[in-house]
Amino acid sequence: MDDFLTSDDIIAGCFNAEIISDTVFARMDGNSYKSECTVPIDDLRYVRVLYYGFDGQVRTGELVVNKMIAEDITAIFRALYDAKYPIGKMVLVDDYGGDDNLSMLDNNTSSFNYRVVNNSTTLSRHAQGLAIDINTLYNPWIYTLDGKTVIDPPAGKQYADRTLDIPYYIKHDDLCYKLFTEHGFSWGGDWTSSKDYQHFSHSS
């Protein structure tokens, strides 16, 4: 048997989940992994994947997720890569100082961030690494606060109309939606009290 790696082997090796190294934790410490974080670092995994950017170029993406969904995440993003599904950006939210608003504004796809849901004291599913936000600028969270409609990120207001022909919208017939729901995730676009079109969360 020939001892060499095929191109498929090489690509497969680019989709992996690892324990959080000291180097990765140094980026997270004080940003996504805040001093009051109650999630053991051993419960999290550093995931690296390949994805196609909006310009059609292949890039390496990174996420921190809960170990319970790490295998699902790598499988989902491998399928998205094979389909050349476009993703704007995928770096750790720590590159934005753990600021979710800045990450969303930059159309960044991310997962773990020990934080509460905006305008509440309730911990987000992101605080456990069990939720992921994808192509955030084009798929904003739309909700009502004090009788007024709020759109997060605010720059996503131009994409709040879901009848527009925008190729980066996540909808029910979208591959991203199909893959995540097949792997046991629920979609924020199906919520009744608000619509979080970027958001997928797992019930684990």
C-alpha cells in the first residue's frame, strides 16, 4: 500500500477539534473566557475548518465550541465547504475583545463567548459554546424592546427585509439551515418572540 496522503486526506485533516491549548486560551482569557466564567475549559474545543469566503477563495476558519457539539460542527462545516457555501469571516470573537457587537458588525461567524443575552441577565447559549452565529451582518437578530424594533447589528437593518434576493440569507431552503437542523440544532429564525436569523443552538 502506498504511503502517501491524497488531496482528500489533506482536506479532511483541515477539519478538526482539539483541546484548548495554552496559546488559544491566552487569546480567550479575559475576552470570551471572562473571570466569572463557570464553564470548565476542558468542556470546550478549538475547531479549525476550511471555508469559502464571499470572494470564492478558500480560507481557514476557527471556532471555540462545547465538546458535545465539536464533532457535529466539523461535519457541518465540511459539508458546507464541499458545497462551496459562502461564509464572510470566521475568527475567534476574542479578536474583537469578546465584543459580540463588533464581531457581528464584521460579519463574523463565531460560537463560544461567556456573555448574557443582550438587554437581559440571562446567560446566552453562547456562554456554553452550544450556539453559533453565521454570516451575522446579513442575518441580523430582530426583536422588540420597550415597544421599538431593534436590529442587531444595527448595520444589518438593510437586510431585515427577508423578501429581498440576497444570496447570504439563511432560510428554510438554505443548506446551512438543513445541515444544522439535521444535526439537532434549532434556528433562531423560527422563534416567535423574535427572529435571530444568524443563530443556531443545540439542546445538549
